[in-house]
Amino acid sequence: MDATDTPNTPNAAGPPDAANAANAANAPDTASGAPDADALHRPGYYTRKLGRFGPLMLIGTLSWSVPSGAFGTLSQALFAEMDPAAKIRMAAIAATIASISGAVAVVIGGLASDRTRSRFGRRKPWLLAGSVFAAAAMLVVPFTNSFAVVVTLFACQQIGCNILVAGLSALLPDHVHKNLLGRASALSGLGNLLGGALGGLVAAGLIAVPKIGLAITPWTMVVAAVLLCWLLPTIPSQGQAVEPLSLASIAKSLRPPGDRDFWLVFSGRVCFLLGLLTTFAYQLYILTDYFRADEATTQGMIALSGILLAVGAGVFTVVMGPLSDRVGRRKPFVIGAGIVGAAGVALLLTSHNVVVFPISIAALSMAYGTFISVDQAMMVQVLPNRQNAARDLGFLTVANTAPGIVAPGLAGLLVTLAGYPAVFVGGLILTAASGAFLISVKRVR
């Protein structure tokens, strides 16, 4: 633990009296030598900066976003090898089953993490277990040509990956005071962006040997999990109360929280991501069919849009998260992201001149970077019960997964019914609606 991460210590042992209660509140757990979980939420635990937690959060997010960024391309290359005539159907089936498995696992994994009682804490055992399970499953891919087995392995990989994600997300409420959540959220968002870009490069380098690529890339998660378990302070959980395990307690634990602000943030995230993903689900076809761009222009625009998205989103992610901490507000940033995003989508309706495409992408990159840098901090602040942090964050993580499943089908339906302008109108409405949901949140300024 860094010097700036050291919690305040009491002046004397024993129960606090009225004079030293404030100091004792921030004291470490003298029995275990580690800080009490509640103390981590009080001002003074991270007194000046995040210390090592910030870089570790970036590494953790990077570790799962690299294989996630690579798997789409590598899996498509694998299915093309297995059966060129059925590759699209195979890819769609595999992606759908894997996504559903991951969405279920992130909630179940979060629940298991919340209920874990060990001297290693609640999160660390699941960080290791999830990462190793995911990586080990993909080691089998090079040794099979069965579509059913490959789909099962993909589902196992997503289960393990999302167990890791559930534990990783819960590290924010476990370790970070609310005044530093924007910085931590920004680093997590930056890890997501960098991981996606690196995953694309990895996929490009291994596309000729997709089975090898699929087998080796998930081990980034294992390396990160080991680093997190080694370098993060341990908060033993043996003494924390837990409801006895029963079918009734499990059913109760799996019930989504009935908190208004929680579901407003959930809805805002779904609308924002679904609006963006629906708009650009068929980027290639938008350029060729809507803007009537030739092949060379299309290639140039796709390359340019990738650069604009990486640079714009990266810069705004790094800047806006810490800025939200400095001003002590989250809502203006996420609401503003929704407005800018809606404006970026609306640009596509103004002209058939292809020059509006990169301008739209630039606006959307700013909106996306701002949103993901602050959104995670906002999610942590609306958690109704910190004891169920991993489970509840698991439900909120589903808001990331669901738009990716729904967007291609929704975009295809809108194009079929009314052409690309209908897609842009739908994306505009959804993106703007995110701000309408988030402006109504009461517990976050």
C-alpha cells in the first residue's frame, strides 16, 4: 500500500469515546491488520490520490477487454475455416449463446462474491477463479472441430470472464471513496478503449491461426488477476454477517433491487449504448448504400472513423472523469454526453454528403468518452446496499451486454421497414432518452 493510501489511526486502543470517535472511525482493523470494509468509504483512507489502485484498475479492465476485442474477429475466422457456407449462422449462434451466458454469470458471480467469507476477502478468490476458468476453457479450442464443443467453450469463457468482471467492478465501492470515483472510472474506461484497440491488433496478427489466438489471448486475465490479488490490500471477510444459504435466500438475493435511482441509471446506460450501437451496427452499409461512397472512400472513412473514435474517446475519458471529481458532479457530464451523442447522430440526417460521417463520428467519440468516464462512478453512487455491490453492479453490467445483442436486429428491422433514416432517428431518440432518464436521478448531483 502506498504511503498516501494509509488509513488514519486512532490515538488509543479500545472503544472510541466522544473525543476520539472521528479518528477511530478511520482506524484499521487491529485484529487482522487490514482496514475494515466500512472504513474504506470514509474520507481519509485514500487521503490524496488513488495510489496503486488506479493503474491496477486500468490493467484489470484492459485484461478482459483485449480478448473481448479480439474474439469477434478470431471466432469469425474460425467458423470460416470450419464451414464457409454456414459461417454467418454459426457466428450468430455462438455470439448469442456466449452473450446470454455472460449476462447470467455476471449476476450470479456477483452474488457469489458478495456472499464469500474468507481471509482473502470477498473479491480476490473470484478474480482468480473466473480468469483461470475462462483461459482454461479456451485452451481446448485448438483440439476440437465440433461446433457444439466450440460454442460450449465460448460460453464457458464468457462465464469466467464475467465472473472476473463482477469482482473487478465491485473493487470500486470496496476501495474507492466517492470523491475519487471519477478518476477510477476514467481509468477503467480508458482500459476498455485501449483493450478493444489492442484486441483488434491481436486479432489482425493471429487471424491466420484463429485457434491459437483464441487459446492464448484470455491469459491476459490470469496475469491481471494475479497482480490484483498480490498488490491490492486484502479486506478479510470471515467476520462479516451473511444470511444462511437456502433456496429462499438465493431467490431473494437474485431478485433485482427495487431502487428507483438504480433503474434510472440502468435505463440511461441501456439507451445511450443502444442508440450508438444501433446507429452504427452496419457502418459499412451506411457508407456504401446511404452515402453511396466508392470502395476507396469507404475504406478511408472506416480507417478515419477508427482513429477519431480512439483519439476522441480516449482524450475525453481521461479528462472528464477527473473533472467530474473536481466539480463534485456526475449528472451534467452524462446528460451532456447524451445531448452531444444525439446531435452527432442527427448530423447523419442532414446530408448525403459523406463528409458528415467523420464529423458525426467525432461528436460521438466525445460523447462516448465522456459517458464511460463518469457512468461507472455514477453506478457506484446509486448502489442501494454496499453489501450486495457485486450483484447489483452485475445487473448494471447487463446494460452493457444487452445493447450489443439487440442493436443489430433492431437496426436491421428499421432499415427493412423505412431505410437508414429510420435507423438514425431511432438512434437519436435512444441517445437523447438516456439524458432524460439520468436527469431524474436524485442521489447523485
